[in-house]
Amino acid sequence: MKRFILAALFFGLMLLAWEWAYRAKLWSPVLLPAPGQVAVYLKEAAADGTLAHATIITMRRLLVGYLVGLIGGLPLGLLTARWNVARDTIGTMALGLQTLPSVCWVPLALLWFGQSEAAMLFVVVMGTLWSVVIATETGVRNVPPIYRRAAMTMGSKGLHMWLKVVLPASLPFIVSGMKQGWAFAWRSLMAAEIFVTILTGFGLGQLLHYGRELSAMEQVIGIMLIIVVIGLLVDKIFFSPVETFLHRRWGTSNA
Amino acid sequence: MTRPHDYSTAKEELQPIAPSKLVIENVSKSFRASSGTVLALDRVSLNVAEGEFVCLVGASGCGKSTLLSIIAGLEKPDSGTVFADGKRVSGPGRERLVMFQEPALFPWLNVLSNVLFGLNLKHNLSRKDRLDVARYYLELVGLTRFERANTHELSGGMKQRVALARALAPNPRVLLMDEPFAALDALTRDQLYGDLQKIWQARRKTIVFVTHNVREAACLGDRVLLFSPHPGRIQEEFVIDLPRPRDINRIDLAEYANRISTALKDIGRTERKPALV
């Protein structure tokens, strides 16, 4: 409770400072709208459905791309952990491509797929896939050999060993890889939406982009806030509980 | 669902089964180390009778743990053969379960699920029967209250008790123990000596127990085999003729321990020491 009050106080103060900066005319009102104006924009956008529509479109792209990245990344990670040949080839490629900022995929995606959903999907998948591959490989390689030995003596082998020992043992690594993959997917999708106008639907990134074109700062800031809130919510609703569970089970933190 | 014809109940599963006879014939094993090839075991032969408790004692690096891994089937000998009940050992199998120096409990499972791990691989048991068997062994090691606990919440001694329950649960014929109590404090250890002897008598297992603690060996073993290092060989055999359960602090036990200890020191003296730089 005390923590909640402190946090509320902090964000309240931030809002106050913003309002004060607006009233003191530190910047031109065109560049810095008042918190109230942003709230009004968000209310209107929510009322006429623009916001919900854009959020759904963005989340759908994100989710599909993220899932494809996970479904492709996990087996590839297991493969690179299991066979050194795969590690030297796919693993090295994953390591290299992971260092490539995901915006860099946008020009290529545009030329290959045109202004289409496929281009969006491609950019998100490229943002997710490689970090999941690397995290999975690291996780599997870090499984203490004693777990395998203990499981082997109890008669575990083959698929059972992978499903019941290797995968759960590497879970902490895999989850942090999934989290990183999520962050990368989110970033790459926003980059793609800002750069690519496609007719199959306007996402949050596109709203951001048109906010700039129209010099509608309250729209730009409003959408940025929405993007931040979505990121926070996903973290709190999905990743935090999983991480807390892992920490409790493994005893890696008292949090 | 129809029951497979080899279906068994928890009650049947908990019946003591005949312990194994182990025959180890001319087993050799060498390792490549940075300093050259090390002969860890040199034509070691050994028979362990059904239900016998044998302790392997020796300085570190004398090959006793390697021999245990070979009996377990976790490692392959360069030459020689291990037979369990007349059948050649070619890989790990749950008739021969291993307890390691580390508890090696799975952190992603709670205590009960850890004990269930080996049982889940026995497909002739129903879920309820597996639970009954797992709970029976948790009670045997005195941890019933902790079945829902996470492994990291247990003390070192409790962890080893869980590891013991996990190793006992699939009802193996042989228990292979690799310095299982070495990392525990003396008080916990003393308690576990009593528990292990009780369990061994109740469950009738063949046990091969590796240790470098001569007193521990004299307390637990029917026979104590002394290993000499470089190359690893069985140097001497001591038959411990004392009634059970034995208390680690018995006077006559100390005499056995002294004899083994003296023999161990003699090996240390006659062995050529590598020159110090």
C-alpha cells in the first residue's frame, strides 16, 4: 500500500511538473500541449473507436509475429544447443542478426513484400526470432550436467529427457529470452508502422506518424503514452507473474 | 482404460524386491588429462553379494567414483565388464539408482514431484499409486510435512533425504552412493547414518557407497574396500563384523576405522609423490 501511494505521488508530481511547464510557456504550446489536451484527444479517440481499432490492429500484428518468432526460435535454439554443426551455422547467424537493430529490416521488408501485412510480420519475426534462439541455446547449454545424469539413472532419455529435464531446467533463460524477444518485437513493429503505411489497417505507429504529419502534438504524446502503458501492462500481466514464480521455485531472489 | 497385464498396485510396488548381485570383471578406465593419460582404474575386479553394503574408500582421484559411474552405466569402461544379476551393464537403468554428492534435486519441481520423477517413468502404476509410493518414501525419510516445499527452501541434510527418497522410490535393486553425505554437517550426518542403516535393513538393497571418510565406511559397510591411486586398484579389504544398527561413536568401530586409516596412510607413504615445483 505504502509503495502504491509513493508511486501515485511520483506520477502525480510528474503530471504537475508537466502542467507547470505548459503554463510557464517554457516551450511553444505547439510543441508541448497541456496534459488536459492530451487527455481530451485520448478521450475523443477512444470515443470514436480510432484508439481501440489501432490498438487491436497493432496487438494482432505483434502477437502473430511474436508467436511465429517463438515457435521458430525455440526449436532452432534447441537445435543449436544440441548439435555443434547447428551452433556454428545457425547459431552464428542468429548471433549476428540479433545485433542488427530491427529497424534495419524495414527497407528489405518493403522491397520484398511491398506495403503489406507480410512486411509487418516479417519485421516483427526478425526482431523476435534471433534473441529467442540465443536465449534457448544459452539456457540449454547451462543446464548442469548433474541433472541429466540424475535423470538418466532414473530411466529418462530421449524426448522425456528434453521435455521433463532440459526444457524446464533452462526455463529461466528461455523466459528472459522471451521477454527480450517481446521487447524487440514491440520496437520493430513500431518502427515498421511508422515507416510503412499500409492500407490493411492503421496501427498505433501509424497514428503516431500522422500525429506528426498533422503537427498534432497531443496525438503524438497521447499515442506514446498508450504504447508505454501497453508495454507496462504486458510486463505486469504476463512476464512478472512468470518471473516471480521462477524466482520462488528456484530460490533466486526473495522478491 | 484397461489395465495392462503387468499392472501393479502401490502395495505390490512397495514390496521389497530381491537385491542384485554385482560382478565387476577386470574393469579398466583411463582419462586424458592435460598432464597426459591417467589410468583411473587398472583391471579392477570385485563381487558384491545380494543385499551387501560395500564401501569404497580411498584418497581423491583413486578411481572409486569412476568405478561407481561405470557400475551405474553412466560411463563406459575401456575394457572389462560389469554384470548385474548376470546381465551385462551397457547403460544407465533404474534398477541401479545413483545418489550424488550434490542432491541434484530438480529446482523446477517441488519435493513431492522430485520423488515422483522416477516413479512417473514406471508406466504400470496408476497416478494414485505413484503418489502413495512417493509419500511412503517421504515418510521414511521424515519429510512428509515438506512435500509441497521448493527444494531451495530445504537445508542440506533435508535435500539429501529427498534425494534418498527419490532414489529409493522406483524400488531399485542397487543403490550407488557417491559421497552423499560429504557436504553435510557432522550432526546431520550422524543422524543419516542411522536412517540409512534402518532403510537398508527394511528395504533390502545392494549398496555400493563411495567415501573418503574411513569412519563412515566402517560404520556403514559390511565390507570396506581400500583403493590405491595411480593407477586405481583395490589394495585391501576389511570385513566389518559388528552388529547393526551401528552407532558411529562405538569404540569397536573406532578400532576398525583406525586399521583402515593406517592402511590408507601406508598407501600415501609408498606412493611416489610428484615432485613439487
